[in-house]
Amino acid sequence: MDEKKRVSLFGLMRKIPGGIIIVPLFVGVILNTLIPNALQIGGFTQGLFKGGTSCLLGLFLLLNGASIDIRHIGMPFYKGVVLTAIKFILGVAVGLLVGAVFGSAGFLGVTPMAFIAALTNSAGGEYLAIAQQYGDDTDAGAISILSLNDGPFFTMVAMGAAGMANIPITTFISTLVPLIVGIIWGNLDGEFRKHAAAALPIVTFFMMIPIGAGMSLRGLVQGGLGGIVLAIISALTAFVFYFVFQLFLPKKKRNAMGAAIGTTAANASAVPSNMAEADPTLAPFAEAATAQVTIAAIVTAFTCPLITAYLDKQMRKHKKGIYSDEAVAEREAAGAGK
């Protein structure tokens, strides 16, 4: 067959909004739902498709770090602080509002704890994958700060239980190390920078499979109506984060990456049980909250790339109102290169 007539599956995925993220993610979810044992046979198969999330995320961070210009390191830090702050503030505000108006029983069965757990925890792996398509190296570098919202700490702070938890400084350090290695290597070795950039789409694809394999469609049934409500609210926050993030960026640097934190981290489903261990009075709500947060994680894993892609397209379409001509040219050039 003529090389030009061959169908490129990878090329087709790139044409779907967020396709390089959604397609492998969907494959992982389906496999873990229908044949979960097939991914747990050990060896290289399990290591890559089921248990490879941490390794692939580390590799992604290293390669992405290689593309960060050390002369502009301040912007990744700034973006990370802003994204972490707005994610935390909105999640806490919604949870406290629900508690004040509806009490501990929550809104339609969704407790304040479930709201805070879902809305303050973002999916770092998915954020990185979206940054590879719709952001730049400074957006990817922001993950070193954004990773701090991954886990129960902020939820405990928001619910007045900060004394029962320690700041997850090891999470911060473990995220920062591969990023720093990449930054140093990429700034010392131009050839490595070039190869690292070319490898990012492949790493992104395989990174999303084990992330999807950590979820199951069965969670949609267990969470019930409350889970659907929480998932819808969590998905819609992508639009809120998008608009708020614009306020903190210079006009020529604006992009759609604020929407990329409109997710619920898959491991946020463990937060309710962590909270129940810290405060036994929350135990009666933990089981339902776990199922609800799981639904939010599954749904937002698919909606967030689509919303980000849509907003990115709208920004391009209305470039005179949001993007500067210079920034649009840079974004289009970056997209063509990927």
C-alpha cells in the first residue's frame, strides 16, 4: 500500500478535540470495566497498561521540563500558584455554601465533604496531557505547584481538620525532581530538547491508558443521582476556571488552560475515607461520598479535554478580543509542530 494512502490512527486521534487524551483514556476505562484481570497478569503488560501511571508521569515531566527555558522559570511557578489557589478557593466556597444552606446532609445527597473533595482535587496527569496540546511549556511546568492539591490535605484544611494532617511535601518534591532534571538537561543539551519534544505525544498517549485503567464504569451506577449532580457541577467548573485564569495573565499570554483543572482526580475518591479516619463523625457519609466522587472523576476525565478544546477554538476564532496576533501565531506554530 502506498505510504500516502495508509490511514494513520494516531493522526486521526489528533484530529479529534482532545483525542490523544480521550481515546487512550477510554480504552483504559473499558478494559478495566470489562476485563480487569487482563491488565493484572504481571510483568511488562501490567507494568505499562495498569501500573505505569507514576513512571509515565515522571517521564512526561522530565521531557516537558526539557522544553522549559530556564530564563523564564518564573511563569510556570506563577501559573501553578494561581491555578492551585483558584481551584482551592472555589471548591471550598461551594462546599461551605452547601453546608451552610443544606446542612451535613448536603444538596441532593451530596455532602459538603464530597463537594470539597471533588472540586479541590484536580487530575494532574490529565492536566499535563492537555497542556501538551493546548498550552505551552510554562503551563506544563505549573504542575510542580498544582500537584499540591492532589490528596486529602486541602480538604482537611477546608473542613477545619488541618491539625490532623501534614503538608504532603514529599508529593511536591517527587513531582519537582523529574521536572528539574528535564529543565537542566534540556537547557544544557539542545539535541535532547529536540528529541524530548518529539516524544511527548507518544508518552502522552501511553500515559492516559493506565490513568483510565484506574477507573471503572461501574462507579456510575454506585454513585446514583448525587454522583451525577456532583459530576455535572465539577465539569462545569472548567468554564469558571477558564474565565478566572484569564484575569491573572497578560493578554498576549492567555490560553484555555484554566479549563484544564476542571477535573476531579481519580484518587480523590479516597479522600472521604481519609476524612472519616481523621474524624469518625464523617464515617456515615464516607461510602456515598466515595461513589459520588468516583463518578465525578470518570465524567470530568472525558469532559475536560472537550471543554478545553472548545474554549481553545473559541479563543482562536475571537483572537482580536482575547489573543494578541503574536500569541495566535505562536499557538498555531506550536500546534503545527505537534
